[in-house]
Amino acid sequence: METKSTISLFLFSIFLFTASSLITLSHSAELCHPNDKNALLQIKAHLGPNTTFFSSWLPNTDCCHWINVRCNNQTNRLNYLAIGQQNDLIGQIPPIVGQLTTLEILYFNDMPGLTGPIPSSISNLINLKELYFFRTNLSGSIPEFLGRLNKLDILDLSENRFTGPIPASLSQIPNLQQLNLFKNRLSGSIPDTFGNFTKLALQVYDNNLSGPIPKSLSRGGKNLILIYLKNNAFSFDFSKVVFSSGLRGIDISHNRIYGSLPKQLSQLPLEVFNASYNQLCGPIPTGNWLNRFKADSFGNNKCLCDGPLPTCK
């Protein structure tokens, strides 16, 4: 009997050791950092724990393998997060997102149920290269603290309900190449400090912006490559504007811009141009790009003429 008991105890010990080892191996095989995982689960609880979007976000699985989540292959820290494209995600941006400090790309998009302001904790995401908050119902002002995200290449805050001015602090982002603020309710003028950018595609159409195009935007040669200002309240003398030599597209349609078309436009490598529905006058400059643009790019002005429009009298 003692022999059988000894054997049974020995086998039971092996079982416990094996089970313990399997549990240890299971935990050690998980790549996701526990802080990242905890933050993600709180985001899920905040926006809709029962929605299909978060169906793969299960606490007993590795968050590096969850849908819309990616981790760095070397550090296993979270570097990509995309949330959106569903109507049943409801609430505000959870402040705990600011704890995901290794993020390089962050999306909150196509979420009509996302409301409220941009939380201040977003300023902690100093490794972000791309930030997308678009097609939601975010509101309030565009915060000055976004200027602290100095690694950003792309900032997209388009198609929301933001009000107030464009913060001048955005010009502190040294390598910003794309700034999308269109289809909001922004007012005021374009900050003069935007001339500090070395290469920028600026889209601010469909707002309530006014004032002139800052002279500083022509500084530096090729610092402005796209400028889309349509459907605002801009009012300035277009003939006095000097453009950067690398400008490829400009749309100033549906404003109150007056004066004439600068001759410099004929020398630019323009691929997009629209100056319709303003108060412009005078002859349309001739140039290599002229044949690309038809009458609807110049129409409904005070007295523009020549080119695709009737001959000047």
C-alpha cells in the first residue's frame, strides 16, 4: 500500500509541475505589455464592451493579436490603434488613451457617436507620427497642446464640429506635412507662423475662416504644396499674394477674394486650381497650365476675362 501511495503522490506531483509549467509558458508566450492591455480593455469598457468591434478584445488573449491593434516587433509595445467605422461606438475619447505612450499611429474615425473635446491626455502621446480624428462629432476648440506632438507627419481633424481659431502652436510641429481641418466650424485667420513649415499640404475648406493668406507662407520656396480654402469667408487682394514655388494645388472658390490673378500662377506646376465664386477681375494669365482648367475654374467672378472665359473688352 505504501508503494502505491508513493507512486500516486509522485504522479500527482508530476501533474502539478506540468500544469504549473503550462500556465507559466502560456503567460510568458503573451507578447502584449500588461499596461497596454489594461488600457485597451478600459477603452473597450468605455466605448461599448458588447459591440462587435471589440469582439476579439478578450482578456485571456494576447492584445498584440487583437483586430485593429498592432505591436512593435522588437519591443512588443503598442504602436498602432484604430477605432471606428461603427455607429454603436458611443461616448467621448477615453483619457486613458494617453497612457499608450508608445503609439505611433492613432485613429478615431467614422464614429457619429464620438462626442466631446479632445482630452488633454493626448498630449502624452509624444511618439505619434500620424493622428486621425475625422468624421466624428468631436467638438470644442482645437487644443494648443497638440503642438507638443512634435513627431507628427499627419494631423487629420476633418469633418467634425470644432469651433474657434486654428491654434498657432501647430506651427511648432517641425515635420508636419499634412494638416486636414476641413468641414468644421473654425473661425479666425490662418496663423502667420504657418510659414515655419518646410513642406505642408493645408486643407481648411468648408469652415468660417477669414482674413488674408499669410505672407509667411511664401517664405522658404517650397513650403506650401497644397492650399484648399474654398467655402470660407476669406477677403483679401489676390493680386498681392506670393506663392511658394512648389505649389501644386490651390482652391480658393466660394470666398470674397478680390483683385486679379497673379501672373506668378502661370509659372507654377499646378495640378489643381479653382478661383470661381469670388470678386476677381482682369485677364487670366497665360501659361503652360492654362489649358488644364476650364471655365468653371474661373466662373462667377466680378469681371475675370480671357482664357476659357470671354475676351477682355
